[in-house]
Amino acid sequence: SACLERFTAPMPAGVRPEKYDATCDVSLAIAKYGASLPWYRLARMQESFGVPMPESVQFERCEAVADSALPVFLHLRRMAADGEVVYSDDTRVKILSCLKENEELEEEERRATQTSGIVVKAGSHWIALYANGRRHAGENLDELLKKRSAGLEAPIQMADALAANWSGEEETIEAKCLAHARRKFIEIERAFPGECGRVLDAIAK
């Protein structure tokens, strides 16, 4: 008897056995983290396309992308730790979980949240790393340089003079950025071409 037996029909030609194609996973990750679309809005959009995908499934698919990309990220971070020149800076960012934590902390314990951008010249490669959280660029750079190979010379660190960029636990050659100051001379160059030209030439050198 064939009672309770199950027979699976073969997949049509050209249809892969995987339920989710890699392009689906990447598209979800870009929509969420590149375009900053909330999960619930993406779920509504998917439903309108006739392909429902709940928020929890979207999260699982994006986690699969992160797991696949993690070895690449770790390798890039190791390469960046051995780089010759480092550019670093912060920009403010709102992280809801950190804002909620701040409500439970004493005022003196609260810290702002920021995204640290760290761009590293490592040989012929340029590597861009981002860190989001309570730590400033200087602290995030120290964390990166702890992974630096022994015996290498200290890297050149280019950043503006904000103290948060220079925590100083790991040795770097300081090269203070003059971009903000230079911009002011660009703004008034038309009115004072001779004077500004002299300053801009000096900065260029």
C-alpha cells in the first residue's frame, strides 16, 4: 500500500533547489541597510509584489548575507591593521538601542553615538571600514591597530585636531588635517586672491 507515502515532483528545468537565490538575499540587505527601509515596510512591499516575506524571514536572509561576508570583512580588517596611512573621522548617528540604554544611565555615564569612518591605504589597496557605537574614531582606530603585525613602523594617521580622534593608546605618526581651515580660505579667495593664494600654496606643499 502507498498510504502515507510522499512523492516529491521534480523541479522544473532551470529552477534551483534553494528556496532563496543569493540575489534575493543581497537585494534585501541593500534595501534594509543601504536604503534604510524598515523591515515592516519591506514586508508590505513584498506582499504587494505577490511574494510575501515576513520581517523575521528578511532578518534571517540578511543574517545569511552577513555570515557569508564576515570572512571577507575580517580579512580586510587584518590588511587595514598593517596599512601605511590611515584617515579617520566621526559623524553622529542615532542608534535606538543606545538611546534606550541612555535613559537608564546617570547623566555623567551617557555617551553619544557615532559612526567612525576609517579609510586605510594598504599597499596598492584602499580599505574603508565603518564602526557604529559609543566609541569615537580614536578608540576604534586603537582597536584596529592592536591587530597590527609586529615589527612594522607606526602608520601615518590623518585626522582633524578633535581630541576624540587621538586616543593615543597605539602609536601613530600624527598628520593633522587642515581641510576645515583650507575651506575658509577658498571661500574668501576671490576677495583676497594674493593673501589666500599664499596660504593655499603652503597647504598644498
